Amino acid sequence: MDVKILDRGENEVKFMLSGVNLRFANALRRAMIAEVPKLAIDEVNIHDNTSLLYDEQLALRLALIPLKTDLSDYGADDRVSLTLKAISPARAGYTMVYSKELISSEPNVEAAFGNIPIVKLISSEREVGGIKSVARQKIALEAIAKLGRGKEHAKWQPVSACSYKDMPDEEHKHKNSLLFTVESDGALPVDMIIEEATRIMRGKCESVLDELNEQSKPSES
């Protein structure tokens, strides 16, 4: 098997994989999508919500915000709390609430991108009995993030794109050559996603070999 890096960025990499069959390539692709763990919001406790979004819609938007994850710091049972409080302007108008306003209980966990819109909070002027006032919208909530895998829910997929295609390669013209494109959603460095996926594949292969070796041992009478 030969690997040749064609293009490398902070969140995207393109590489040529030669000398492997399609079954192996697809297993690697599926491991990156479904097996590599990352943090994502899984529970939302909404204390106040007078926005135009239902509680369920608000929770869904929060769950899909990529959170920067350090796999060495968190285990399956760990939880990270993120709070969010916001209110619309004191006069008629609106304010947009963005992902950067989430306050994390852990300093190394934050939204991968701070400019993801969550909800628009609107203030409207009203008049009751000749007295004008402003009706303001607000939200207050606590979100709980935990580690998960894409095979459980799409919010835990660490990649926004992961694909391969046949590609002619003059350097490896007698081998099967596949062009892989992998793009991280920002939660994990793209190199870490590929590395962790290959580690998971190797671990599964080793567990199969261990089981086969165990079965091949003569039974004690």
C-alpha cells in the first residue's frame, strides 16, 4: 500500500491511496464517518425560551454545532456543560445569537466556529392603553455534551465530507489508485480523524485474530 499526500489544509486533506481494494477503502471511509468519537451536545435543559423556535428546534440546532474535542482528555462517561443566556434589544429590533456565546465549563471545549447562528431574538414595540412598551424575547439554557460516534447519530460524525474515487496515477499505474478527500467539521484535526480511524480498524483486526487464536487452542479435557 502506498499513500501520497496531494493537498493538506487545517481541516481538509486529499491523498492518493494505491495498492488496496475497494473493500478496504470503504472500510476506512466508514470508520472515519461512523467510528471516530467526538463531543456533541446530547441533552438540553431549557429554562426559558420565548423565541420563535420550539424547544425541540433549538435543541437540534445546538446538537449540530461542532465542538472542539481533545480525545485524550475525555472518556465515554465524561460530560461537559455549556450554558447560553441571551435577550433581544431594549428597543424594537433584533439580535442574532451565535455559537460563540456558548459558555463551556471546560476551557478547552468550545464551538469550532464562533459564527454559527443559533436563533434570532426579536423585540417588538406594542401599545397598551396608550402606553408604549417593548416585548423582548430571551433564551436561557444548559446544554450537556458527551462523546459519541456517528453510527449512533449524525451529530457525532467528525467529518463534513469523506469520499474517494478512482484516479489515474502515472506513478502507480500498475496498482489500484483511489483519491480520498476528507474534510473535518472542525471538532477534530483532519489528521487525527484519519489516524484514529486506522487505529480503530487495526484494533478490530487484532481482536479477530486474538479470537481465532483462542479458538484454535486445544481444549483442556
